[in-house]
Amino acid sequence: AQSVTQPDIHITVSEGASLELRCNYSYGATPYLFWYVQSPGQGLQLLLKYFSGDTLVQGIKGFEAEFKRSQSSFNLRKPSVHWSDAAEYFCAVTRGGYNKLIFGAGTRLAVHP
Amino acid sequence: DVKVTQSSRYLVKRTGEKVFLECVQDMDHENMFWYRQDPGLGLRLIYFSYDVKMKEKGDIPEGYSVSREKKERFSLILESASTNQTSMYLCASSSPGLAGIGYEQYFGPGTRLTVT
């Protein structure tokens, strides 16, 4: 069965530091992978997605993610974090038809000044 | 600009009440979804709909039903609200995509429901 694991529940970084959020998936076929961000009190916004092709994907707000099939991972990175990046981040993988998704439990990011 | 709206941001209901959560999208999407979000559990799919009057159960449908009479509107119904249904409810929509996969979901702002 498909699944998504985000090993880190909470991460705290200093403003200006680099960031990597981990995501591991289990999926039998070629996965379609997504990262979403949820700011406090808001719905989810798509950061980036991977369907095929180049395994390094660029997204909005300076984020990127790298698909590694051999490690079943799709980690999210940002070279320099801003205070406004404090939010909860969700990794998701497609599951069957109708664009259904399976979400990870989320990683809550705190940014120290 | 794409938009998914939900009827209420915050809702407080009593145990046993019938509760309606409304979701409207303006993107002419075929697919619509209802999730509940709980800390440490991520988003869990309650129901989804792939066309008007068509619906399928998700992972946690117990205690919920849905209605889709028009393409743009998808309603979640709690037949008899219970305290364990206190949660954040998120609605989403998407295009069907090629072979039913590959398109992103667009989310509404959520409804935080408290059942007392």
C-alpha cells in the first residue's frame, strides 16, 4: 500500500540557515510527488511537484526538491530560510486515480531570528 | 486566480446536531475532496467526488456523508456530530488529469469545527 513518511515532526532553524525536510514514500509504480505548505490558519498551497524528467524540481518561494528513486525520497530544501517560512509542510504522493493523494503527517518548521 | 471557498472558518456545534460544511470551487474542476486534519496525522481523506452526484468513500467515511448536486459545490454532512469529530476540515478540488493522475489539488482555507 502507498504511504508517505515525514520523519521529523518539528524542526527549528535560525533565519538565514539552510533547510532540508525529509520525505520517504512507498509506491509501486512511478510516483507523482508533491510538497505543500500550510501557513497558520490557512489552507494548503502547492510548493512544487514532480511528475517525470529532471529529478531536481524548482518551486515557489525559493524551494527545491530532489527525487531519488533508489532511496524512495523526495526531500525539500531551501538554501536560506526566512522568518516567513515558518509553517507546516506536507509531502504527498499520488494514489490511484481521480488525483487522490496520500499525505505525510507533516513537519512543523519554526524559524528563530 | 483559482479559488476554493468554504462556508465557515470556525464553527461550534453541540453533540447530536446535524452539521453541514459547504465548499465551492470556481475552476470547473471535476474532482472534489473532503479531508480532516488532526495534529500528527496529516490529512486523511473522508470522501471524494469525481462528477456531479458521484461520490466514493475515502479512508475515514464513518459518521460522514456528502452531497454534490452541482459541479462547483461539494457538501460534507455530519449526520449526528460527536466530540471526536472536532477537527479542521479541508476541501480541495482538481482537474481529472491524464488517466486520472498528475494534477495538483487546490485547497480551501479550512473550517475548524468544535463539537461540545
